[in-house]
Amino acid sequence: MSSLSDEQQWEEFKKTHNKNYDGGEEESKRFKIFQGTLRKIEEHQAKYDKGETTFTMGVNHFADLTPEEMKSRCGLKPQPKKD
């Protein structure tokens, strides 16, 4: 777990991954998504530390994207559910 605040991690994320927003609503939206990603990473890392999973997670250039946006950018297409 990072000792940096969410805001500090956000600023570092933007700098590291060359993310630029016009501020306002878009930046606020992306920051909230980023915070959700941080919580998921923290939860997963806690499971890793307990030996409940075999891999680690961390922040990457997708951390400000919704799952839907990430799927569309990675070319993943949902499979139809079988009855």
C-alpha cells in the first residue's frame, strides 16, 4: 500500500503516463475512476499478502478508464451468454 494520498498518486499517474485533462468535469470523472482502481488494487494486494492469490496488481496507464473503455481499447468483445 502506498503512503501517498490518492491525490498525490493521481498527480504521479498523470505525469508518468502523460495524461492531460482540461480540468473540470472530465478530470473529476477520471480521478474518481482512478480512486476506484486504487481500492481494487489495495484489496487485491491484501489478498496476495495473505496468500489468497498468486499475482500482484499495480497502477498502469489504464487506471483512469472504466472497464467498458478498457475492453473497447483492448479489442475484447463480450461473448454471448449460453442458455
